[in-house]
Amino acid sequence: MKINNLSDIKNNIDNIILSKREISIKLLNEIIDLLPSQIKNLIEQNFEFKRIPKEYLFSSILFAFSNASGLAFSMNSMNYTNYTNMFFVIIGSRGDTKSAPMDIATNPLNYHDNEKNKEYNAACEQDQNNKPVRKRLLIQNASIESMKYEHSKNPYSIGIYYDEFMYVFEKMANSKSPDGADLRSFLLSGFNNGFIDISRRTTDNFRMEQTFITLLGSVQTQFTTKLFANGNLESGLIDRILFTPKLTSNSKLSKVKINKSVIDSYNTLINNLLSSRKETENCSEVKSVEIRLDAEAEQKIYDYTQKLINLQEKSDEIIKAYIAKLMIYIHKLTLLVHLINNSQNSNFETPIEPKSVDIAILICEFYFNNFQIILEENCKSEEKEIKVNDIVKMAIKNNAQQKDVVAITGFNKSTISRKWCENLSNQQLATNAKSINKLSKNNT
């Protein structure tokens, strides 16, 4: 492993000593300390006074900025053009406060949609024959047909927001559900900002040449394994998701109210980005403002991508595929961090600095580590079962005793006994089948 400085040595030691959950918490706190004070204060006060997990609010905030940016800003690096759209899934048990952080982070987006809805209703009352386009940023619990229609009317972005996301994954995993397959295709194309064909039953078909879909939803912990079922993993959808398991907790109640200025300051950052985006949307000459990277920032992205490629070569298939998407996310996150860091003064068109790439790398590492947590904690029982079964087979083959297997594996006697009986039974069935086949051939 290449060591460049004292920081690398410390990180390598931490990776050996700390658990994956502890590493994610360490990364999260580093990231929060590097973000603008308006965001840091919002996360810290909601954790202290409302007991909202820091990681849940952090992911929800990234989603809010992602949606507010839309196609208005882009970044070209290493011959690839990228935008800030991302997919986030929060994972936790009932009572883990998953909904509140999503509401807090998206509140300025919801306020925008409420105001646009009032304008739409007022215009419809004045002239029912010429209804205007209803502008919106978020769409919740909608059909796939509605999602496509709303995105066509709001081409700069559509934020798909599900408080409970599991049933959507189940629909996409159902081979008999055409809507499920269509939704998965819609998400995959939208992540890549590709084109989509829109077919509606009541109007003419048409095509969106470029899309921008960003996603936020929550899933209960006990359903996590179902996320990987029936094509969601194989299609590459899972690889595109930034997962957020429960990491932090606060068991101390507080009577202190969150300072209103903290909420207002955060809302201002989002609104500044929305205002700048609106200027680009209304400009007929420019579809997207391309933000330039300075040379050092470009080099940092190059070096990190090469590091991911090197890691990919020695990883298993699931990790290898996830790393491939991290090579895209480092671009998306670099642009997003730049927009966040410059949202106070709306200096969005300034060159992207190396510090934005440094934070983006930390965020990539945070979500990569989270993905490994999800895999380990949800595949552990399955791997354990396979391992003990293989040991039992080998023990029977070598005429060992059950007590020897119990002593070696540490599993309880009942587990070993059950596996032992299953394997003996399977062997007997196989032997009987061979005998029957042999007798049948002899008779013939």
C-alpha cells in the first residue's frame, strides 16, 4: 500500500483498528466540519435538540442541493460531462426518525412547489382554456407515467421523493410488472442524463433528449436484502445508490428549540442556488453553465479515479461494479460540493478548487464504506450458513465426529446436528438414485 504522508499512515491505522461503522462515523464528522457553517449548524442542532441522526440529514441535504441545481450547472473532467443528480436511500428501523430529516432538508423545495402551485391554480382560474405549465421540483408517490409527464414539463430536474421506498423496489423486482421494468429503465436513463421516450395513452408520444432525475427514499432495515433481488442488482440500479444506514444516535432529550436563524440560513443557501438556476432556465442561449476546474482539482480527480481502478482490479464482482459508479460520483460530488460551498454568495461560476475535490473524495469514501456495511450485515447470515454446510460435508467425507465440528466452528450442537442429518439424507438419496439407475440399465 502506497504511503505518501503522515495522514495516510493514520488512515491506514484507523482502517485496521476501527469497525466499518466507526469509520463511517469518523468520515461523516470530517465532512460535516468541512461544510459551510449553515449546513453544519443545521445538522448539529437537529442531532442535539431533535435527536435526528446526522447521516440521515446529511444525505437529505445533498439530495436537496442536487435537485436545486438541475441541468443548470455541469462539469467536464477527463472528457466526461456530468451533472449533480444522485440517488439516495436511507435505511433504518421503525422509530429511527427517517422522515423528519428528509422533510427538513426538502422544506425550501416544498415551499417553492407550493408557491408555484398557487400560481398555477390562479392562472387556471383566469383562463381555463389555456392552462400554463405547472412548475415543480419534487414528485411524490407518483405512477411512472406521471413521473415522465412531470419531468417533460420540468426538464431541468425532477426529484423523486419516497418516504417508504420498499414497495417501489418490489415493483421493479417483479418480472410480471411492466410498470416496474419501465420505472427501473427510467431511473437508469435519468441517472446518466440520457434521453427517454415518453408514451402516454391520451396524447402524442415524444422524446426528452436529456434528463435529470434525482432520488431520495427510505427503506426499513429488515427489507434491505430485498433491494438486491430480481434484477435490481444485475441491472446496475443498486450500484447507483448512495446508501445511508443508521450510524449516530442521541438518547438525551432536550427542551431547547432550534434557532430559527439556523433554518433560515440553510433555506437561503438553497434559494440562492434555485435563483441562479432560474436565470439559466430562462436564458434561451445557454442551457447549462459549465464550471471549470483548476489544474490541481483536475489532477486530484484523476489520481482518485486511478486509485479506484487499482482497487477495482482486486475486488469481487459486487464491489467492482459499485466502484465503477463511484468513478462517476466523484465528478457529480465535486460539482455539488462546489455549488454548496459557493451558495452563500452565489459565486457558482468561479473555478472549482482542490478543496471541493477533497471533500467529494471523503463523501465517496463515506458512501463506499456504507455500501460495504450493507453488504456485510445483510449477507453475513447467508455466508455463515454456506460455510458451516461445507465444513459438515467435509467432516462426513473424512469420517469425523459432530463434536469435532462443534469444537472447530463454535456453532451450537443443534445447528451442526441439523446440517449433519441434512447432508446424510442427501447423500443417501443420491446413492439410492444411482442404484436405481444402475438396476434399470442392467434390466435393459
